[in-house]
Amino acid sequence: MKRSTKFLATAVAAVALFFSTNANAQSPKLGVGVNVGVPTSDAYNFAIGADLRYQFDIDKQLSVPITAGYTRLMGKEIGNTGIDYADFGYIPAKVGLKYFFNDSGSGAYGLAEAGAGFSTQSGGGTSFVYSPAIGYSWSNGLDLGAKYEGLSKNSVNTGYFGLRLAYGFKL
């Protein structure tokens, strides 16, 4: 059996286990968020983006978020030349684990996500994307998180430190 087939079979089995475990948990949630941040590369001024996050609960403290959106790193001027670095846009598609530090299903949390970042520039390719975060989720649906989102491709790394403000609702 090919390695990719084994990986796919394992992933499908894990998702099936999560969904079957979720049967007695809370309703899944859908969140809409806005991200702003400061890039770690000298080529960019700021980062801005938006995302959708589908989250299903394993139990009240542990959830599996699936996130996709669009992020743009805005290029800044090269020295004093009047010429800017090109902007860089990408579509992050991530899956992760979100752990609430109390058993209410809201409040302070830690989050770790990983996936792929698909460049929107011609020939830009795909990067590995990862995003650790901490945040606070209120029971009324508001969510505020601080995160780092990193991109890595062919030993070239960039990313940004940012804030995510979101609103989530039960499905």
C-alpha cells in the first residue's frame, strides 16, 4: 500500500472517530473572523485577512477547528526608492486542536493549527502553514485571539504576529 494511501486512510478514520465521538457533544459552530498583524519579514508592512472556521467539539474542553480564508501581506517600500515589494496573498487551509482551560466550553483557550497555504500569485505554489494561538471566547459568540501564523516553503520562512476578532454561532 502506498504511503499516501495509508495517510489518507488514517486521516479518514480519525475524522470518523471525531464525528462519532461528537455525537453526545455540543452543536458544531461556524465562526467568521478578521485577522490583522505585523509581518516578521522586512518586505511587508502589515497583514490583513479574513477566515471561516468550522469547529466541532470532542467534549466541552476540546474542539477540532477547520479553518480556511484569505490573507494578504502588504509589501513596503524598498529603501527610499519609491518602489514597493510585491504584496503576497495566500489561502490558508488548516486543521487543528482547540483546548479550553475550563470545562464550560468558553473562556481562555490554546489553539494549534497546521495545513497548507496556497499562493494566489502565478507560480507561487503551496507552503506549509502553522498557527499557534491563545485567546478568549465569550459565551455570546465573540472570540479574540492572539496568534502567530507562519509559512514555510523551500527553507524560506515568513509569517506574522496578529490578532483575530471573530463571531461564532452554533449550527
